[in-house]
Amino acid sequence: MTSRRAFLGSLLAAGAAPALLHAQPRLRANPFTLGLASGYPHPSGFVLWTRLAGEFDPVAVPVHWEVAADEAMRNVVASGVAEAHPDWAHSVHVEPKGLEPERWYWYRFRAGDTQSPVGRTRTAPATNATPERLKFAFASCQHYEQGFFNAYRHIVADAPDLVAFLGDYIYESSWGRDHVRKHTGGEPYTLADYRARYALYKSDPDLQAAHAACPWIVTWDDHEVDNDYADDRPEDGMPRERFLERRAAAYRAYYEHMPLPERMKPKGPDMRIYTQLGWGTLARFYLLDDRQYRSWQACPRPTRRGGSNTVNVAECEALFNPNRSMLGRAQERWLSGALEKSGARWNLIAQQTPMAQFDQLPGPGRRAWTDGWDGYPAARARLFDALQEHRVSNPVVLGGDVHSFNVSELKRDFDDPASATVASEFVCTSITSQAWAQEKLNTLMPDSPHIKLIDSRHRGYVRMEVSARETRADLRAMESVARPQAACSTAASFVVEDGRPGPRRA
Ligand code: FE
Ligand code: CA
């Protein structure tokens, strides 16, 4: 695959692309069945995405794109032609620039004589602007078989400025009960497998509608590749070289299906997706990748070579090794530098896994799950050091992964309830993926008094509203994911007041 890509790359560099571009597409049906999307808003632009679906000759297809200042697409302010290349699954990533800050735009594509539907997106406020508020939703964990992605209808109804997706956009394996629909094909390993899995997930109409309604920013967790993988180590002992080929296929398919900027294009098994994004002086997002660079999980199960485990911390010395990293040293340094330079009032650290310590051994002693930040306590302490050292204004950590709402105070020392709260944490429940029973979580709550709420009973998302005075989080709970149409209600609301770390019930 690499040599083929290098060959195409040199063709493009040698100027062969225009010849390919002029080949006439033979579009036998509507090629926009995977929808359209936008992402990564900045003050003068954003990324536009689509992928042509269907049967094609293996040639590049020219795709016209337009951005308009009005929904009727009368006042076109930017347009061009992009190349949907077969080597990238006929995906299109366009980055219009020179647009006005802090406003909504509309966009559409055309391939052959087929026009796509119109999508809506927006730019971010200017760097020095002081916007009154930022409204966004964050979500994670959408298992296709376990439910309809109906929470997105309610996200669309909330009309957020953006959606932050925090991992498990697809699942590689079939699990859980009460399936409402089925994966096609088995577990993906090849590029073709992952492409098919994304195409299946993107067939969900509510997911498509949410992508068409506002820009998204995204990060991945493990299931975009393989359960519980850590850097180059899968859980099942697949040889490193083969696993890196699998990771390269998975990352490439991820790029092909997400509204990611060109600079994030993967190079083999490497793909830098961590980044930051400002919302004037009000807020700044740090979108992290805690999968690609992490140290292997400490003390794996005796029957396995990799993957997560739940360990008695007294019996797993490796857990506390200060050399172990969750983000990799380069990303750690980048994050610390970015936090130091931030002039934003609210600093939103958007990433995959729960950060608050969660003791899974009722009573004396502590058991820790090694895949989340509990498995990387030295790295977590270094992040807290950075927050304190750089006097970061109002740090709020956003996470997913565990399929429950978790609301916590992030403590300098989790074993000392009197120690300083360094940040607030909100973990969203899953869009559909099933969770531990609430009864089990209830037995564990007393050992972690810094966790203000855990609720695994609902699927849904978190709606955030950030203003100078406070950040408000509404935990949005679906009545059901067993049918496309279902009600959504707010299970609980919390606020973090400016200058006062820690979530309080609203
Ligand atoms: Fe998940
Ligand atoms: Ca305990």
C-alpha cells in the first residue's frame, strides 16, 4: 500500500493530477449518500467534507464546492473545485479561507450534475473578540448495533455552535444486548473493511443531520482501531508490524470520513490529530489524543499481552513509574506550552477517558482501571502541575469512554478530600453504547467523594453553555435508543463559576 501511495504521490507532485481530474465521472446514482460535514472552525474559515459513495472507475472526480452567506445559496462568497481521489476513497476535504469571523455560512457540493444538500457551518470569533457565549455539545461512543443515534436530533434542536466528538465513532466489534440493527462484515482489519464500517455508521440519518447542522471537532479513542490498544500494542498479541498496518488502515479511513484539516492527513500509521482551537478570549479547546502515543497499560491480565486490567494498586508498582506517559512527551510539552500561552477565560481540555480517580474497591485499599488516567497517575500529576504552574484560568476537562455521565472535582491529591480542586470534569454518557449497572456504580461511589455524580442509566450527550460568568453543563438523557424517535430530557445540570474550580449543582 505504501509504495502505491508513494507512486500516486509522485504522480500528483509531477502534475499528473489535472489529467486525472478531467476524466469524466460516471455517477450512476446520488453520490452524496454519506452526507456532508464541516469542522475545525477558525476566525476566517473551516473544513468542508464529503465522500462520494457508489461505483466509480478508479479515477479522480472533480467536485465543485460553494460557500454562501445565506441558506438559499444566492450570495456565494467562496467556491472552487476539489479532487475526490480514489486513493482516498473519493473523499473531499476543502478549506475555504478569507471568510468573516463569528458568523454562520451555508455550503454544498456538486459532482457530475448531482447537487448535494445544503449544510450549515460557521466561523469562530476573531482571536481578540469577546463573544458573549459559546454553546456546544459533546458526545462519544456510538455503537451502531446497540441503538439509533437519535440523540443527535436533540443536539440539532439545541442549535449548538459546534459539536465535540470524543471517541468511539465506530466500533470494530459486535457486543452488547438488544441490538436494533447489525454490523455488516466482521471485525475490520483492512482499509476496505474500515471504509465499509464508516460508511455503515454514516448511513444513520440523525448522525448525518448533526454533521450538516454545525462544525465538529473530533478525537478518537480505541474502537476506531481496536479495543484497548496503546500506541503500537494491541490487546491480543498481534505482532507489532501487523498491528501498525492495521492502525494505518484505520487512521486512513478515519481521515477519509471526518472533516479534518489537510495538515492531519496520516502518514502510514502516524496521524497528528491533537490541536487547539480558540473562541475569542472566552474559551479555548485543547483536543487531545491519548491513544497514539501512550505507554502500554501497566500490569495487563495474565492471560493477555496488552490491553486494560483492573488492578489492586498495591500490587502494581509499574502503574506509578514516572516515565509512563498518557499523551507522549511531545504532546505533553505542546499542551503545557499551549496552556501557558492561553489568554482564554475558559480552558476546555477535550479528550477520551475519565480523569478523576475512581476507586473500584469498596472500603480499604484501591483498585484502578489501567486504561483511563487512573492507569497513568504520574502523567495526570504532570498535567495538574502544568495547570497550577501556569495559573490556567478555569480549566474544564471533558471526557467520554465509560458510557455514563460523570461529574467530578479534579483533586491535586485524590486521596485527600481537603486538597485543592485543580479543575472540573464532565464526562458524557454514550450516544448508544451500553454501560455498567447503576447499582454497581453506587457501591463504588463512597470511596471517591470528589465524584459528584455518576449516572449510567441513560444514553445521551452533554450540552454546554460557556459565558464569562459561568459554564453550565446539562446532562441530556434519552428516553430510549431502541427507536429512532424518542424524547430527551435534562437529567441534571451543573455550573462552574468563573474563578471557582469544581462543578456545583445548578
Ligand atoms: Fe466506548
Ligand atoms: Ca477503596
